[in-house]
Amino acid sequence: MARIFAITNQKGGVGKTTTTVNLAAGLAMLGKRVLLIDLDPQGNATMGSGVDKRELSHTVYHLLLGQAKLADVVRHSETAGYAVLAANRDLAGAEIELVGEHGREFRLREALAEVGEHYDYVLIDCPPALNLLTVNALAAAHAVIIPMQCEYYALEGLTDLVNTVKKVKAGLNPAIEIEGLLRAMFDPRNTLAQQVSDQLKGHFGDKVYDTVIPRNVRVAEAPSYGLSALAYDKASKGAQAYLQLAQEIIRREEGRQHGKA
Ligand code: ADP
Ligand code: MG
């Protein structure tokens, strides 16, 4: 069965899209079948996966509005090595168009009902807001991955996000859990970052991934070529960190399944 992760944080610029793209590439490199879903109208994960958002007849928008089926909107990106459910600016309208529609929070979940046989991992890149699109991702996901920057206000924002996950758990998706917190764009020489990192571990314990993603210029450059950092410069520190994250997530997943058995 596919494991569905929402990569989410209502704060912008914390590394959600970068994490979604590079984790997808890392998992694919390790032999997993991966579907990346871009749920942000900015379409950055789409472009970063080598799919041109301006040349799409069908996107996740059509899926959410019930105008297309999953198989018709998924594209396999040869360069990326994983499948992509793309997004562009059309998606910004979905929220308004779905207002008043019955079951609007469950559109993505319903669309993914048959995804299980085809993929090992589904990664959903969320927009930087706690809006209907994010709620659709949280209703569809088994667990959330929270990338964050270790800075002063990060923990405060985290409280809101944890409360949202609790609300979703109580109302829409009883099975949802926090899979892990990822320290992204980390600078170990920054004392404040170290302090916030320690607080994070104090608070969330082993929910915090051991893997830390360093700030690395190759990671920032890769999307302008429509590539993940792993495809752009596999040897770079950033790419290697994401590969390590993919390994850590697979290990956790195997441990979880063992625990269940
Ligand atoms: P979000 O999706 O949360 O808004 P992004 O993934 O788009 O955040 O990242 C914000 C910016 O930071 C982008 O320009 C991205 O290229 C850059 N960035 C992300 N991770 C790293 C990293 N590890 N090293 C350097 N730059 C990064
Ligand atoms: Mg983003």
C-alpha cells in the first residue's frame, strides 16, 4: 500500500517544495515508486520536477473539481524518475469553486483511492497556508512531514500547525499522525539555530529526523534547470542529505510495519 505524506508548514520559504522534490528523487533513486503531487498554485514543485506548468491541459485542479481522473492527469517525468501530478495558477481558483460543494475537504482523498497499488510513496507539496487545499492534503494523508527553519519564531508557528493536525485528526482523518520534523536549510554555525534545534528535540523527541538538511547553494540552483539537487549534482552536500533523509524515512517505514505485524 502506498504511504501518503503531506509536506506541510503554513510558513512560506521553509523548504517544503525543495523537500518534496528532493525526497521524491531520493526515494525513486532507492528503487521506490513515487508520485509527487503539487498542491501549490505557484507550481514550483511541478517546474522543479522538469514539467512545464505553462503547457498543461490537465492538472490537479481538474482532478479536485472532478473533471478528470487520476490516470489522465499523472505524468511520468523521465528526468525526475517519479510521477508528477502537476499544478499551475488554475489551482488558485479551486478553493472558491469548491465553496459550498459537498465533501469538498475529501476531493483529493477520493481521487487517491486507487493510488495504493501503483506507488510506494505519495508526497504532497502543500501551499504556505492552512486553506482548503492544505485541508485536502491533510484529509488524504497518512502522516505529515514538517520542514522548518530553526529560527526564533519557528516553534510558535509549529504550535498552530500541531493544533491544525489535531483538529483534522478529530474531524476529518482520525488516522493522521506527524511523521517527522525536518530541520531544513540548517546552518550549524548559527548559535540560535542550535538552540532552536535543541528545543525542538526536547519537545518532539524522536519525531525530529536525525538527518539535517544543510543550506547548500546546489540545492537552490537545481530548480532553475528543472532538476532535483540529486539529478543536478548528486555529490553535493544538500543532495546527499536528502538521499540520507529518504533512507531514514524508509527505515522508519519498515520499523512501523514491523511494529504492526
Ligand atoms: P517553501 O516551499 O516552504 O516555500 P522552498 O522549498 O521553495 O520553500 O524554499 C525556499 C527557498 O529556499 C527556495 O529559493 C529554495 O531554493 C531555497 N532553499 C531550500 N532549501 C535550501 C537549502 N537546503 N539550501 C539552500 N537553499 C535552499
Ligand atoms: Mg513551496
